[in-house]
Amino acid sequence: MAISLRFESTLKSDPSQVWRWITDVRCLRREMRPWLWMSIPFGVRNLEDLDIQPGEPLFTSWLWLFGLLPLGVSKLTLLELTHGVGFIEQSPMTGTRLWRHERRLESADNGGTRVVDQLTVEPLLAAWLVRGFLRLFFASRHRALRARDRKQLH
């Protein structure tokens, strides 16, 4: 059974700043804490620095719950990366038939940026548990984005 979830945050920072956050792998890792830690090959700093061939895996990443419990691997695969607009990630991942994460940046009425995450996931088991975890995980990611936005403005 497919799970479809959407998360949105409106930030005061301008789209170019938010774009830097969502493509910088150090910022992405901080956004995922404390729930998830993912390995990233040495030397990878920004998604835009990679040679992206749509639909081809960029690298294999180990996923760890709370940085301690191994969850499996993801073969990080981007279908699209459009500068300043967003990305579509559709990665083969342990425990799923499908993992699709679409992240878009939109202009907000306040002159800032709206970050929209749309997830479509087909877990192999325990869809109710995966749905609950993803709600907690992405709500936490969006809190981290809003906190970074507040810190940036001070």
C-alpha cells in the first residue's frame, strides 16, 4: 500500500539561501537529526557538485536510526535537480518497493520561501509504522528548517 505525505514550511529567508541549505549535505544531515544518520562519501559537500545522470545512483548510503541502529541502505538517486527550484529523489532503499521524495521551493507571500516535501513510499512491511515514523521524521526536519531560518535572521 502506497503512503503519500506532504509537509510544508514557510521561511523568511530568500530562496537562494534556502537552496544552499537543501543541497548542502552537512545541512541535510543536521536536518535529519536526531532521527536518522546517513553516510555520505568523503568529499561530497553539495548535491550540485555531483555528476547527476537522472535515474542513475549517485552513491550508496547507510542509514542509521538515531545514529546507532542500522536500518539499511539507500542508493541515492536523483531524477531531477533544478537549481533554485527543487529535486526529485527516487532511490532504491532497504524495506521499500518505492521511495520518492520531491522537495520544491516556492515563493512565499512574505517574500520568503515555502519548502514543500511530497513523499510517496511503498514499504514492504508495517505501513502504519512507516507512516508514523515518516510523520515524526519530516515534522522534525521542518522544525530544523524553521530553526535554521530563525537563526539566520538574527
